[in-house]
Amino acid sequence: MKGLWTPAWLARHVAALVLTAACLGLGWWQFSRATDGNSISWGYMFQWPVFGGFVVFIWFREVQLARRRIAGEPETPAEPAPASASRSADAPVALGRPVRVAAARPADRPESSDDPELEAYNDYLSWLAAHPGARAGDYPGRIPQ
């Protein structure tokens, strides 16, 4: 069993068939509700077949990409996109999560101010920056109003 007939691909084919049939069935069901007088079902009657078409589109696209991988063809177009002026053409493009970098305090902004509310709020913001997964209720100090 090779290519598109592996157990994983068979499961994808079956899932695509089941999802498409379910979307078309739900569209038919909404049509029957709409003809019985439920006016909002007219919109859903058209929506469900669109969902089914989306399933078919994604399935077809994935099959084409898998066939290209098996044949050894590139998945991208033959012509590369033009390189931007900000980076060299040979530089690798890295995709991933953005890196958080602490911003430096500008030299013209003083370390402390005369406003205690501003100081408390800045302390709260710096605590939130140091604890990215925390919620406002986790702050150990008093939240300024």
C-alpha cells in the first residue's frame, strides 16, 4: 500500500466523504425546515453546501500536494518570489513564534515620576510583562483605578 492508499490516507478519504455527505444532508434538512416556515433556515440551507464544498476543496488540495511530494516535484511555484530589499536573497527565512525583547527605557524619560498612580500602573505593566501567562487578578499588588 503506497501513496494515497495508506491507512492514514484511507482515513482522510473516509473523513472527507463523511463530512461532505453530512454537510449536504444538513443542507437538505435546513431546506425541509425552511419550507415548513422557518425563515432563518433559508440561509443555513445555502451555508451547509458551501461547507461541504470547502471540505472537497481542502481534500483535493491535500491530495494534489501529496501526489507532488510522491513524484518529487516542488510544492511551490517554479519562480521564487522577489527578495525584499531589507534582507539578502541568500538569507534563510525562519518561521516560528515571535521573540519578545524587552524595550529599553528612553534616556529622556526619568526613572521615577511624581505621580503615584502612574508609578503603580507602570509597576503593574512591568509585572504583566514579566509574567506573560498571568491574568490581571494574579497581580499581587493593588491594581490602579
